[in-house]
Amino acid sequence: MANKWIEMVTGPLEQKKQYKQDKARMEALPEPYRTAATAMNRYFMYYGGITSGDTLIQMFTDLVDLWERAAVDGTPVQDIIGDDPVDFTETFAKSYQGKEWIDKERARLTKAFDEAIGKEKRS
């Protein structure tokens, strides 16, 4: 009973466990992969807007998987991100885009313009 109440307030405990495991994996990455992964994760916090906890956890897990694989293979960071780290990071994040906070406002904006156009046509 208490777990359900706690999860209602804080979100699923499994997601928190997964995040902590992935965070530990990220911190265990050798340099320069740890720096790259940490930078991308930090950027996601500002760029994101993803509202689904499941989606966020999957994105973070995949981020750590990417840099672990690169470390194992010895792939240079530059070979992964290319010439534009912002474009690479935003493209990575966009592949996980689901419902965002701004979607509600986009719908509201569209509805307002539809109403304005409707009023214009009636005039």
C-alpha cells in the first residue's frame, strides 16, 4: 500500500533503480567517454521536454550503451559525434520524442488560430 502511494508521488521505483544503475555505469566509463556521456546527459536535461519516465529511462540507458560500446571498441568520440556535437545530441534525443510538455500549448495555439480563422470567415 505504501509503495503505491510513494510511486504515485515520486514515480515508479523501478525507473529510479534503473536510472541509478545507468548513472553508475556512466560514471564507470573511461575517459573521454565519461565526459562525452555526462555532457550529453546534462544537455538532455535542458533540451528534453520528454514527459514519459519510461522514455527518459530508455534514452539514458541507450546513451550509456552507446558510450560503453564505443569504449570497448576504442571508437574515437569524434567518429561518433561527427563535426557538430549539438546536432548529434539533438538528433539522438529526437529519436526518443514522445509526448512533450509543449504539446498541450501547441494544441491550444492551433485551436485559437482555428477559431480566429473561423471568426474571420463568418465576418
